[in-house]
Amino acid sequence: MFDLFKYLRSLAMNGKKVKVIWGSEAGNTDMLETGMDYQEIYELDFEFVS
């Protein structure tokens, strides 16, 4: 998964519009927090849905 986020980050750095739609089961705070961590680490636009 890390390689995917690195690739998406490189696209975003080169002017491409990148948006990650992060889905998880309702109430699964661990998965939500993981997505939020990735959003911060890779500086990508995320949309969180459950």
C-alpha cells in the first residue's frame, strides 16, 4: 500500500488532481485513524466514507 500512496503523491506533486476515497465500516475508528495518518503522511486529499 505504501508504494501506491508514494505513486499517488508523485502524481499530485506533478500537478495531477488526486483524491483518495477511504472507506471503512461505520464505527471502525481504527481504520478511520489509519486513513487520517496516511492523509497526513502523504499530504493527499482524502474523502472519508463509511
